[in-house]
Amino acid sequence: LAGTINKGIILEQNSHRKINAWSDTSHNDIQRSMYGTTGFIITIGRSPITWSSRKQPIRVLSSSASEYIAASTTLDDTLWIASWITKMNSLISSEVVNTLPVLITDSASCIRMIENRSIERDQSRFIDLRQLQIMDRYHQGKFKIHWIRGKLNPADILTKSVPVIGQFKELRDKIVRNVSAVTGE
């Protein structure tokens, strides 16, 4: 924290009112007894509103299955937030968010599983019914999904160690910004 006293989360009101959910995982962490770690950051526009880093509930054999579980966990929180905002919009007669939420992951295989409604044959025993809802939700049009390069995914800092010089600073600056530039101090 010593080097980040001028960094903070800025909640801004702007025209970029969409929910982005950045999802990532680390597969079979030794620190977590070979369970994966799910990390996500949910933003409205450029403003982060929630984030998490947590141990996955089951061990899986492939990184694709681990990414799928992370995406499912991220989407659960994302759709809850989107639903809450929709209810708030009706109460305040305003539109806080004006587009479908976007789930962003660095796993092309996870995206293929969701889009094609297919789980890897050897991984299906690890996926529970609750996690299969992500496919139905996608095909019902409740969210969009996009791919991002792993090194550009800001949720990466919640799942694994990244070099402080370079990658960490780039990812951190996608989440937090220089508050002195906003406050004029």
C-alpha cells in the first residue's frame, strides 16, 4: 500500500453504463491443496463495484473445467447485480445500466463450451447442475461473452502472482486510478 496512496476506486457517472465481469482462474493451486482459485472483478463502466478471490468448491483435472467453474461463479454474482440494478432502475425512474452484462474470460475453450452447450467429455462429472445454468442463461440472451488475452485480464491479479513491475501495474491501473487527478489535489 505504501506505493499506492494516490490510487483509488472512482465511482463515476458517465455514458459507459454497462456491466463487465472479468473472470479468471488458477488451476490446481498448491497453496489451496490442489483446488483452483476463482477470481473476478465486476465493473459498471470503468468503476469496480465488487471483486472476489476464492477457493473453488471441487478439484478438476483440466484448466478448461476450472475456467468454466470460475465463469459460472462470476456470472451468478453478475446476474444478481444486474437484476438488483434493474429493480433499482424501476424505483428511481432512471437507467443505471443500459446493456446486457458482458462476461470476459481468457479461456477460449470455456467460451466454446458455453456457446456450443457442451462440456468436455472427461470433465462432465466435475460440473454440477447449478453450473450448467450458464449455458442456458447464455442461450436465453441474459449476457454476452467475450475473450481477452490472459495477460490483459485484470482478474488475473486475484488468482496468481504476477510480476510487480509491468504486468501487475498495468492490471492494477485498469481497476484503480489516480485519485489526485480526479480530486484536483
